[in-house]
Amino acid sequence: MQLYDESSFNKDELAVSSRDMFTPPLNEQRHIINEYSQSGKFTRYDGEKSGWNFWNGSMVGGSSNLMSGYFHRMKPKDFKLRSAYGEIKGANVVDWCISYEELEPYYDKVEKVVGVSGKIVKHKFAEPRSTPDLPYPMLETNEVTSWFDEACAKLKFTAIPTPRAVLSQNALGRDGCYYSNFCGSYGCSSGAKGSARAALLQKCKAKVITDAFVYKLDSKKGKVTKVYYYTKMGIKHVVNAKIFVLSAQAIESSRLLLNSKNREFPNGMANSSGELGKTLSFLLVVVAVVALSSRILQKSSKKHSCKQDSFLTEVFKTGMTIRMDVVFTRVGL
């Protein structure tokens, strides 16, 4: 795991997209995928042999370095799925133990610390906010998005701009976006993208230990007291501290907690329910590609090539909504 800064990133499409510049080789960091069928059977895939790679950004700051920076908030009902929609046969849907109202002040704080740009548009599905708008103005937009907005209006869909963790102006000791046409999947050379590295780690006075693979946590009286890690040379180390923050996303966090069994936590830490690591949910992504003449796009070539619009429409009796992010990207042919 490398420690990069803005000078480390460029717009090399081959290195980033074809040669796994920011992900480890599968023979070094293996993973196993079990694909279940409706009959209950599963097929086991070895990542190294199948080439099925789930790694995304093995570096300090993780995949937030490479994100597109869509910064949606969850809805209040997302925290109360069972209460809102009822039980589902064969599923273990439950309500969260915390509510949107409890998290809202932290949503607001993170938007300010990370640097989120955009514009809040009021609509009937909007989640409650303690502030009327996002901290920074919207990024510039591609003129093609006006076609999308007009189509949504005709179809009676609500079109809203997507909040972005990308600074639209110089702020927070970082430069604003300079609209390079490369955003998602690429590191940000301006510092505009609010990755964990750019927004937080580069500003703190902590010592960052790179190439450290944490494999176990230890506890005393119900609190984590130490962590164990390997260096890239296979040497074991132990770190003792009063406070630990585990923030390795869903899969790696679950792995570490399950690997940290002891007398206090015989089933793994934070696993009194027995559900840890069992109900992983993915964001469903459907991609449609539309080719437009370069002459049509010529007038808007200097505008932001990754402008997102979302639309919300009530399509189910439960009140569930569909949200779609539309990305306009100019591609060289």
C-alpha cells in the first residue's frame, strides 16, 4: 500500500485502466469468491486463477482516491427498512440500531470537511437537512445535461444535480477542479477530489505506516487494545493504543473482525448477532452508452465532462425510488 500525493497522479489511461496501477497482483493478495445460485449451490472462484478482481485502490486513502465523488445521503427509511416495508420471506431485513436523525449532524460535518459541491433542490423524496445547501457551489456542467433536464420535465421526473466530493473552487488548502476530463477511476492531481488522503490524512500529524497488512485485533474488557500487522517483508509488528478506528470498508472490516476471535469475542468482534460478513449488498449499476457527434459537443468542450444529474421517480407502491446518475464524458476516438 503506497502513500501518494497529488504529484503522483496523472491521466495515463493504459496504466490506470489496463494495467492495474493502483491494485495489487492477485497472486500476492488473493481472494475467493463464492457465487450462489437460486438452488442454494455455489461456485467457488479463485481470484488468481479466474482473473476476477475485486480490488479497488490499494493505497493510503483507499479507493476514495479513485472515486467519482458522488456524495448522496441515505434516506430516513433506509435505516428502518423492516418497519417501512415489512418482512420479506427468506430475508433477514432488520432496522438499524441508529436513525438518520442521529447521523444527520455528522453528514453535515463530513460535507464541510471533505468539501462537497452542489445544489440542494427541494423535492418530496428529499431527506431532512440542518443546513439549506451544500458547502460549495456546483461544478460547471456540460450543456448536454440541459437535454436531459428537458426530457425529465416532459416525463414529469424530478431532475436534481448530484452532490460531488470535488471542490468547485480553491478551499480547505486544496485547489478547485480544473476539469481535466478524467475523474472516476483516476487519482486527482489538483487535490479537488475529497479523498480520505487529500481531505484528512495529508493534513493530520499522525505517522502513516505504509505496506502494513493488519491481520488481527486484540481486546481487554470489551475494548480493542492492540493490533497486529505484517510488513511487506513478512515481519510481524504490534501497535498498542487507547483508541482504534476500523475503517476498511465492508469486506476488509468484516475479515479483520472475524479473524479477531478471543475469549471475549468467540465469534469474532462486533458479531454478537452472528450476521457479520453475511449480508453484503452491492449498488446495482446499469450502464448505457450514447455516442454523440463531436460537432454537437464542441460548444461545451470546456465544461465539466462528468456532470451528474439524478432523477427520482416513484415507481413502487412502497414509495421506493429509483435514482440514476448520468455521466457525460468526452472520449477520444
